[in-house]
Amino acid sequence: MKRLLWTNMILGIWLMISPFALLTLYRGVFRATWEDFLFGFLIASFSFCRLVSHSSEEIMLSDWVITTTGVVTLINPLLYNYYGITLATWNNLLIGGIVLLIAMVQDWKDSDTGSWDAHHHHRAH
């Protein structure tokens, strides 16, 4: 289960780096993808927060931010029309889609096992 959270954190770090990495291939890419740095920061930061969360409120907030940021990353190329920047478009579609999928699987596992309450109860005793 923690592997999924680590994976999202690594994907967030890549998303932060990607505008700079893609800049070596496309001169104007940073103008279109600068917000990926912010989205990646949110994904990486809240994935880390989710890894160390102890309360159900912290877990729910982290999950909500990660899921929302994954959705925005996924649809960002459509919102900002990444004209002719195919690699940046695929980067956002893949990273956003994977982050969103992992967040949904994580949420499903949490709700299926009741791990929020069990995790909190176990740590309290």
C-alpha cells in the first residue's frame, strides 16, 4: 500500500522536473508547462503527508488534494492547448492518469478495509 504512495511522490517529483527537462527539447515548453512544477509539488508534498498521516482528517485531506491535482494535471493539456508539444501533452496525460488511478485505488483500499479508523485506533493504543 505504501508503494503506491511512494510511486505518486516520485511521479510528483518528475512532474516538478519535467518542464525543465522538456525545455531541452522544446524552447517554448516552459510557457505552456510551468504549472506542472506547482502540480508536481502538490502531488509530491501531499503524497509524503499521506505517508506520515495519523488521523483520518489528514488522510482525507491528502487524498483529496492528490486526486484533484491528478485530475487537473490530466486535463491541463486540453485546458491550455499544448499546441505542437506532443511530449508535454503525453507527459501530463500519463502522469495525471497514473496519479489519479493510484489515488482511486488507495481510496478504494482504505474504504474497503476501513484502514483509516483501524490505523488511527491502532496508533492510539
